[in-house]
Amino acid sequence: MPNYRRSQHGSRYGSSSRARGVTTLVVTALVIVGIFLGIKVISHSGSDSNTNNNNSDQIQTLESVLKDVNLPLDENGDLVNASTTSAKQACDGTVSSISTEDKIVVLTFDSISITDHADQMLDTLKNNNVPAFFFVTGDFADSHADILQKISTDGFGIGNHSDTHPDFTTLEQSDVKSQIDNATTKIETAIGKSPVHFMRPPFNKVNDAISQTIRNDGYCPILWNIDSIDWKPDSTSDDVVQAVDDNLKPGAIIWMNFGHVTAADALPKIIQKVRDAGYKFVDLRDYISIPEKKQE
């Protein structure tokens, strides 16, 4: 049974700076387009006698206008989402919530062994445009590579949940590291790329030494502060919905179990309840930074 603990949070997420960044990008883009269109109009409003002679001097391409403008672009040349250019919450401990006053929540799932209702849950998330993050064991990646590939293809974040799901507090620190590294290898084999470097210790059991080992390995330890209680044998879907609704707060991280029938039945109601309360589901990857791996 999980051992629930609270932890210290990082600095407040800079939502106001993110908003200013978006405004600056929009205004810059509009000014650039305006300049380009203005040049085109001027070039065509001149006298007919000079049009043919001066066209090449007067007409500038959009490429030349943009030449010295530095906009944040990704490796494909697309504009980077503003949230990825803003300061993220530092991972200087164990994270159990986003430090913010904004009405946002993160939906997370632990993927260990049950898959009976996997497709149903993924369809619910996708049809309702809900970002979610999945913490996956190495054993799950080994046994259910097809499901993990679908999770990845659908754009959901995939993180590390250990290799075989042991209680980290019973292990030597070297064994904790091996659990993390082995799971990483198996997830990479299943989906063809590395998982996001967020790590959820099994059973929510962690101490300072374990948290430090996880961060030294380049992962951020992620817990939760809303237990959906979908793991309890006697929980109904209504119980699960109520557990989430009763504990909603800005920056909350919700914990659910992937593939469980109770979780699958409760998920559409949870999505509706959260949104009816004025909250927005956000992607964990946009809000929490990843620590640098310590050199060995």
C-alpha cells in the first residue's frame, strides 16, 4: 500500500513571464509581416517607367526581412511553444505538485501490469484532448511494447517507474540506480527513444537519499498530492471521482493506475468534473525542469 508523503516544492512557475513572452512573439511577427507587406505596396505604387528597372532593388523577400530576427525555433524550424522557453519549476527535491496559483492540474498514470482497459483509457484521453503522463516499469515495456508505442505515438509523456517495481527504501543506492537504468533501457527498446527524465518511485516511497540518487541519475522524482484511490479493491468509479474532486487545488498532480477498470470508468467523469471546476489539464513536461546527470 502506498506511503504518502509531502515534499518541498520548487520556485513558483512564472506564468506572467510566459504570457509576456507570447505577447512579444505575436507583436514581433505582426510587425515583420507589416513591414514586408508595406515594402511590397511601395514597390508596386511607383511610376510605371521605373517599375521594371527598380523592382529588384525595392522588393525584399520575407526571408531577407527575417534574416536578423532571432525567433525561438525547434530543430524542425517550427516556432517553439512559449511554455518551453519560460522558466520551469526547479527539481531541487521531490516534486509532488506544481507550485502555482493558476487553476491547472496534471494527470499521471502508473503502468505496471494491468492492460485490460488500456485502449479505452487512451481513447478517452485523446477524444477529450487531455494531456497525461505515464510512469512505466521496465517489465511493462518488455511485455506490452505495442501499448507503450501507442502511448508514445499519441503524444503522451513516458517516464520511469523502476524496472521491477520494488520498494526503493529496502534497496542499496546502487540497486536503486540499476532499477532506473534498466527500466530506461527497456523503454528505449520498446519505443525507440529515451523516456522523459521524470521518475516515480514505486509505492510513493522515497527518502532524501533515494531522491538524491534519482536526481544524480538525471531524473526528477515525481510523486503526487491527489490519490484517486482507484487501487482500493472496494472503490467504485464514483468514489474515485469524489476523491479527485474533493482534493482539487492549483498545481495538483493526480495519481491514477493505468488499465484498471475502476480508473477507466471514472476517467471521463473526472475530466468533466475538473473542467467544470474551472481547471485546465496541463503537460507535466512544460512545468518541471530535469536535473543534470551527475558525472560518475
